[in-house]
Amino acid sequence: MTPLVPPALPAARELVAPALRAAVGLLDPVTRRVAAYHLGWADHEGRPADAGGKALRPALAVLSARAAGAPPDLPSAAAVELVHAFSLLHDDIMDGDRVRRHRPAAWTLFGRSEAILAGDALLALAGELLAAAGTPGHAAAAHSLSAATRRLIAGQAMDLEFERRAEVGLEECLRMSADKTGALLACSCAIGALAAGAPPALPQALAAFGAEAGLAFQLVDDLLGIWGSPETTGKPVLSDLRARKKTLPVVAALTGGTPAGARLAGLLAGPGPLAEYELREAARLVEDAGGRAWAEAEAKHRLDVAQRHLADAVLPPSVRTEFLDIAAFITARDH
């Protein structure tokens, strides 16, 4: 059963939308059109649409400010969403993914070069928003977001490197995921408190929570990339195996020392695209080799660690509950 979406997510989406639209409105018409499509506000011809994402990162940023006893900080909430949108635009091109949220990926409609430029523009807007706010807290927030973006890029670079390597270790795959996904989640959980000028202990605890929740998020994402339903994920069935991506369940299976893992390695090392029956066999081998069970157990472990970090933080009980609700949602989601 699909878990209920925590109210903080749609509330944050509605709250931050005007700031995002105002920022994107600063772009040139061509780039603005690509960005509006990618963010789900328009179709490919510029007509209004509603196909945006979950607003997970803005919701965490809003809660982060509330954790510090401050009102929602729109520049920081919008900035983390802009960085996330930038990363997805470029990620789709690098991975050759043709579908994003049940629609054609932006690069397939507007072109690779146009999508790259739109991603660059969204990243620039994120920094511009925080710089324009002009407070010491926003300078700290900008530094945190810049560092998280560098880690995100490093994680993406490592992910690309893995595609060219025959062997990848589980620990380095976890480090890649911590950078590619966990870094921006950690920043989102801390950025509102940083902008509010909270004492260091609070953003540090919130960032630690977000880093672990981010790894749990990636583990679930990797599980959905193999066993998720296209009707809910918006991606083709077995998409990660089709691309021979070395995701966490796959690497866990390959490094587990099992006969199924050895057969999986041989199958994935073969030349040419995998046939549909081979993709189904690969998914079965990942499961037989323990990759699925390991990823499910590791996601639960990371969520437990995240909850312990939050337990150590001094923040309003209602805000703690909302953070935990979001963490539970992202590890129980089906898309």
C-alpha cells in the first residue's frame, strides 16, 4: 500500500512555489522554457501543467528553520530545490534516461545542450537567491549548499566511473551514494537552521539526520530501480539493470560471494544490450544473492541511525515528529 504523503510536503511545495517561479522568471526565454518544463509547471509548448516533484528538500529546509524557532526561510528552501533540479537535468543526460516523472525527460524534447544550460542556470539561481538575502546566516547557508553541491558532483563522477569498472566494492558504493544523494539531503535538513543563525549543535544534528536519511532514500530508490512499478516510478521496468548500473543492491549481490552473485556478474559482463528475459533473470539473481534483502535491511538501519541523531537534537517536539514522518515516508514510498 502506498504510504500517505506527509502534509509537510505539499505545504512546502505551495509555500516555496512563488519564490521558485520568481527566480526562474529571471532567466532568458529559451532557458526559462526548459526549466519550467523540467520543474513540472508547463508542458513542452509552455502551456500550464502540474507535474512537479514531491518537494522533499524544500520541506526539510522549512522544517529546519522551524527547528531553530524561525519562520520558513524561502531563499534556502528554494535554493535546495533548484540544486536538486539542476542535478536531475544533468543526471538524465548522463544516464540517457528518457523519462522523468511520467513525462519525456527535458533533454529529449529540447536537446542536450539546452538542458545542460538550463541545469547550469538553475544552479546559478540557487547561489543568487542566498547571496541576495545578504545575512550572515545566509552566507553560512550558501557555504553549506556549495559544499553539498561539490559532494553531489563528486558522487555523480564516481557513479560514472563505476560504469567503466568491472569490480566495485560495497563500501565505496555507499560512499558514492552518501555524496550523490546524502549530501544534499543533509544540507536541506540543516540549511534553514543555518540561515536562522542557530547555534552549531542544531544544524550539525540535523545534517547528521539528513545524511543517514539520504542513504536510506537512495537504498529505496535503488530497490525501486529494479523492482518498482513503471506506473508509479515513471521509469521503465528494470531500468537500472537495463543500464547495467552498479546500484547498492546489485553491488551487494556481486560482492556477497554467492553462486547467484557469480552468475549475475557473468550476465552483466556480457556484450550488447540485455534481452528482456536476461533482465528478469538478473533481477532474480540479485534477489537470490541477497542484494535485495541487504538493501532493505540497510535502509532500515540507516533510518534507525537517523532517528537517533534527531533524538539528540534540541527542537520542538512537533517539528521532530514531522522530520520523522518524512523519513518514514521516503523509506516506505513506491515512487
